[in-house]
Amino acid sequence: MLVHVQRQIGMIEAQEEIKSQVQEELGERQREMYLREQMKAIQKELGDDDQSREIIELREKLNALPLPKEARTEVERELGRLERAGRESMEAQVIRTYLEWIAELPWGTRSDDQLDLTRAAEILEEDHYGLPDVKDRVLEFLAVRQLRALEMEEELKQTGEMPVAKLQEPKDNATPSLHKADGDRPITDAKEAKARAMAKGPILLFNGPPGTGKTSIAKSIAKALGREYVRVALGGVRDEADIRGHRRTYVGAMPGRIIQGMKQAGTRNPVFLLDEVDKLGQGFQGDPASALLEVLDPAQNDTFTDHYMGVPFDLSEVLFIATSNFIQNIPGPLLDRMETVDFAGYTEREKAQIAKTYLVPRQLEESGLKSKHIEFTDEAVMSIVSKYTREAGVRQLERQVGAVARKIARKLATGETDDFSVSADDVRELLGRPRVHPERAAEEHEVGVSTGMYYTPMGGDIMFVEAAIRRLHGARRSSDPDETQVTGWGNVSLILTGQLGDVMKESARAALTYAAMHAESLEIPVDRLGSIEVHVHVPAGAIPKDGPSAGTAIATALVSAMSGRPVRKDVAMTGEITLRGRVLPIGGVKEKVLGAHRAGITTILLPRDNEGDMEDIPDEVRAVLTFHCVATLDEVFELALMPEPDRAVEQEMAAAGI
């Protein structure tokens, strides 16, 4: 009995303790609430109700916007929640931030497009040197849109209105819409009609090496159209929320980069540059490349819904342009949304002209030398181009010009004369020893060494392929130099060095097999086909190499080493090979040829199917090079290999001093 009583007493004491704590907490809350209500009443009497005034101003600002029906409904609901929430509550801060984002978006503001193709051509010529193919494609792109916009403007003047559906892409969607279609709304504003007509059509993808003018061309397009320009860098983006935004349930949620860019532009029809779409990542947070599909699809982006905003925003008037360096890194569905415009590298002459026209004046101005009498001679500019830069674009060239300008500024600041002319010798003194040591054409004809061509995002260049044959122990030597018939293979060892990839290894195996099967016609001695060790090496072993276009160079080096016939030093080649000896087409012809031209090559061997690509090569380069388009390896060997030298004749000529 006593134990039971003690237990009941303990329970009663615990209940009383809990009750007293609850009453204390309730008392504090009631006291705080009472004080806040008093503060509100005092502020109201003084006419200093900040929260009410802020809400009224926000409501007036939102009411003045031409919001769609869905956005208007969501805004009214959030305004009601904001009025009921306390000013200091977290919920009120989130709602206020959301409504401010809604108010700052360009729901009805748009630029008036300037439909003057002549002015656009003048701007492109003024801002960029060279790039004739790119300029032609951009002007075609603008011409189609400007003609369509003029037609829409004229039709609108005659009829007074037109349905939105006429300016939208057809929607192949079997899912019924839950609200009234926007295509039923008539257009009465000429600006909107022109903006929608200008945005309709393929989206351009500028693909090419860094520093070739992709971003600046996009700026020139915006300048020519009189539109705002927005750039969003997508390199390294891994989260889908970077494109679509975070949901408001997350702490610190924000809209995605597309909505942020629209807010930055301040208009509904900017030129929107999606920079480096080939460097989008993919993580466990989602695939941002897939999120871009909706943005770049003209049939869907008129109702783009950001996760943070929760209401559709019309992107159909935006002129999207994308850039990339590696087109193979762009997912297929995303690449299918865009039309590719290729930017190739500049020739040395083009770089020198760009430096004299744009880079030197800009760097002199940035270095405080605009008012000084500083001149760069043509030899000085060409020295910087050829000895201190090695790139397809001009970024490194501008850095080197800037370095020269800074060093000149330092000299002038110490009291030297204001009249300073920069020569090639001055460049050597100011920049030091040359930083670039590019491959140059071989100085003499060599056995087992051929010249190939390759392409990287930094531009084209040449590479040497070296091959050597070593007869293994027990293999019979040929006593008759004219004996070339193969009676059988022994143990053949193929060694490949130089960090070659799988594709280049397969090319080497195919070349060796072709050489063995056609040994008689290729004049390969028997002792070069018994038990031998074949070693193929591509210099610069620290750099990984791969690709099919080295097939002809590998085959030529192998046959040269096996037959003893030297390879012509002035010949460079590219092309994929097969076991039957066919030469297949490859890519990057213009960049490879430009690289070979810089290296001093005079004769180029290309696959016959790439003959049409020669039109892309600048005229001044084609004029000084000799091109041969080949279809088989036999044609390659006939052009690239020299007859085997007769030693006796060589000795007689040497004795005669010839």
C-alpha cells in the first residue's frame, strides 16, 4: 500500500512540474505577442506601419505587371499569405523574396528589333577580322528572321491582330493542356510580333577552339539587333537545379540560371549566350544537359517552368546561342536542338592583322600608352605571333602584346623618350627567348620517318611517326638485294610507344598486315619479313595520342623502314586506312592543313573523299601548297616514298665531289 501511494505521489509531482513549465512558456509567448500587438498599434497610430506599406507597394508593383493567369493566381495567393504572416517570421521572408523575384522579371518589357541587315554586316566587319564563312552564316541567320519579322509586322498593320499560334512551333504533345492555350491569345503589339518572329528558327551552336571569336560574334549579333546581351557560363555545372532552380522548400533556394539571366537582361527578348555547353557535368543531383532540352526547344520553351518560380515563363522570344569547344562531348538530343557553325583557327597572317587592328590598340590603351607615339612594326607583330604563341585563336597573342606594352610603359615611366617603335629585336629583348618551339618540317629525307597531321582544340599541327625494324635471332638474311618475295612469317613482335590510343594501335596493326600482304609490290626484302621486331614510336611520349587520321602516316613509316626507301621531307599526310589499303576520310582538314603550312610543309596528301573540304582552306594557303587526293595506300606510297638509293652510285658521286 505504501509503495502504491509513493508511486502516485511521484506521478502527481511530475505532472505539476510539466504543467508549470508549460505555463511559463505560454506566459512568455503571450507576453511577446502582447508586446508585438502593442508595437503594431503604436506604429499604426504614428502612421509608421512599414510592413503594411511594403505590402501595399509590392501589390501595386505586381498589379502593374502583365502577368499570365497562372502567375496572377499564384501571386495573389502568396500576397494573402504574406499579409497573414508576422513580419519577423521566416515564412514572411521567403514569401517576400519570391514575390520580389516575380516583380523583377521582364513579363512585358521587350526591345524593339532593328531590322537592318546592312548595318548588321557593317558591325560584323567592324568587330571581327576574317571568319568569312561564319559571317555569311550569321547574316543568313539574321536575314531569314528579319524578313519574317517584317512580314509579321506588315500583316499586323493590315489585320490589327494575329494569333500567337502562328508564331509558335507546332507542339507534338498528346497530353491535353489543363488550362487555356496561349495560342488562342491574339497579338496586337508590333514589338511582340517582331520579337517572336526573330526568335523562331534553329538555335546556333558556335563550335571551335578557344579564342576564335565565338563569344564576340554573339555580342555583335545582339548589337546589330539592338537587343540586350546575357551570357551564362555552363562549364562545370552538375546540378539540374542550376538550370531549373531549387524548390522553395529548400533553405536558400534560388531560381535557376535561365531565370536569373532573364532578370539581368530586363527584357523578354535578349540574345542569350549559353557558353561552354560541352562542359556540362552530370552528378547524382540530375543531368543539366537534359534540363536544357526544354529551354532550347521552340515547341516547349514558351511555358518554361522554373522550380523556384512555380509558374510558366515565356522564353519563345529569346534568341539563344550556344558555344562549345568539343562538339563530341555534347549529348545527342541536345546537339539535335542546335545548328552547328564551325569556327576554325586563324592563319598567321590573319593573327598579325587582328593584332595590328584590334589587340595592339586595346593593350596600348589599357597600359596608359594611348597618347604616346608607340608603333609596332610588321616584323615585331609577326615575331610575337610565330615565336611566342601557338594557338588557333588570339588570346595568348593578346597576352603577349600586353606584356610588351607593360614593359614599354615601365621604360617610359622612368623618363625615356615618348617616341618608341617596337621592332622584332625589341620583342626579343622585352619578352626574352622564344617560348614556342613548334614542330618544323624535317631537314632531310629519312628512312622510317613520316610526317602526319593532327587536330586539337588549340589548332592543327604536324607530328612525326618513326618506325624501325630489327631482325630477330635465327632469321635468314637475304643475299640477293632484289629478292623481295615473302615465303612466310616468323615470330613478329610489334612494339608501339608514345602513349598511343587504341585506334592508333589498330591502325599500326592494319598497316603491318598490309605491308606483309603486299611485300613484293612494295619491294620489301625477305630478311625484313621473317622473325622481326617492328617498333613504331610517335614522339612527345608524355602526351596521350589517339585517332584514326594517323593511319596513312603510320603505314608510310612502316613501309619505308621495311623497304629502305626514304620518305620525302616536304610531304605531310592524313587519313584512315583499311586492311584492303583504302584511305578513308577524316575531319579537321582546314586546321590540319594550316598547321602543316605553319611548319613549312609544301605537299599535302588528303583522302579523296575530303577533296571538297579544300574549299575551306584560305586562298593564300592553297596558292603555296600542293595537294594530292588519294584513294589507296599505293597512291600514298608512290607520292611519299622515294626510290631506294643506290649505294654504289652514291659512293661514286661522293668520290667525285658531287
